[in-house]
Amino acid sequence: KRGHKSLTTFFASHLEQIAPASAQIGDIVVILVDGGEHVGVCLGASGRFETKTAAGPAYFRVTDCIAAFRT
């Protein structure tokens, strides 16, 4: 609708993109879940990222993140 083909390009147009391994608590990440992009939040030094799925909250590792953005 706004000319973006992915969540990554949308967030990159508004926030500073960083390496997923550099994400800190509260930073936004894009996570690949079952072939689709989901927005998640960094939970801090634990290296865990949370996103909402149809089944409820789901937790992922940095290797599942395809992009991260400083908030």
C-alpha cells in the first residue's frame, strides 16, 4: 500500500537498521516464521526475540531474525 514489498524495507525507511546480533531490549526485529515475515521485539541480553502468532506468543533466537532496527 505504501510502496514497500517487505517489513524490512518499511522499517528501514523509518528506523536505523542494525545487525540482529546487536539488538538490545526493546529493539524491533523482523523474524522469518513459516516462510512469512513477522515483527518481533528483542527481550534483551538473553538473545531471545518475541513475536505474536495465531497460537499466542512465540520465542525465537537471533538466527531466526532477518533484520533488526534500533528503537
